[in-house]
Amino acid sequence: MRETPQLEIAERPRYATAVVEDLLTGSRRLLRAFLQQPVCNAARDMPLVRLHVSDPTILRIGSGFAFRSCGLPDGRRAILHIVTPGDFVGLDHVVLHRPIEDITAATRVEYRALRASQLRALMKDDPAINLQVLALLADMRWSSDRLEARDLAALMP
């Protein structure tokens, strides 16, 4: 019986050679779209994205730290992810009617924002941006899966 190859937690997946140039182009164009937006500032503990907002924003963090969180049934809050400078946050808002988690400033944060409808329009008009957003989502999923696997491994004997 063949063993399934195991990914090391630190090993990031590589992009297919056929899409590398489009990803670089999409990355530049997506960054340019965000850089055309005004700089916004948020103080510590200020919400950047709230639940129950239609056409929420997608953010690119310029400086500072934020976090994604959700409420637990007992009233506590679970921090799902720490957002650092250079990160895009809220990309799932492109397809969701409303945000499914809060995004809050952990420190003073400088960011730029696009409405979900604006990013959808960019993705529709530019396949390279569309591909870049898909790559960002795939990378976020990979990171999340590795954290979950690490946590599960710590629970096993």
C-alpha cells in the first residue's frame, strides 16, 4: 500500500506555471485599484466591517493589525484570524450578501477599502484580477487548514 505524501505545515503550495504571469498582472492591478481609494484610519477596537451590512467592503490593510472574529453562543468572542499589513480581508464579501464575521482594529489601522460591488465589477472586467482574488482565497484556505490540522494534531495522543 502506497503512503499518501504529507505536506509539511510550513510548505506553501506552488502556483501552476500557466497562471504565474496572470497572477502577477492581477496582483498589480488589484493593488492599483485599492491604491486609488482614499486612506481610512481606525482606532483600536473600532469595527472595520460589521455584520448585517449589505454591500460590505473589502479591505487592504496598510498598517496596524486587525482581527476577524465571531460571537459564540455564550456571549464570548472567538478571534478567527489576525490581519497584518498587506493583507486583504473580506474577500468573501464578493459573493456573500452580508458579512459573516466582524473585522475589528486591534491597533490603530490604516487601510483602503473597495465595496464588494466594485470588486465584482473589476473581476468581471479583468480575468487577471479574478484569478488573483481566487489565489488569495486559496492561500487563506491553505493557512486556515494548516492551523486547524496543527490544533487537531495537538489534541491527539
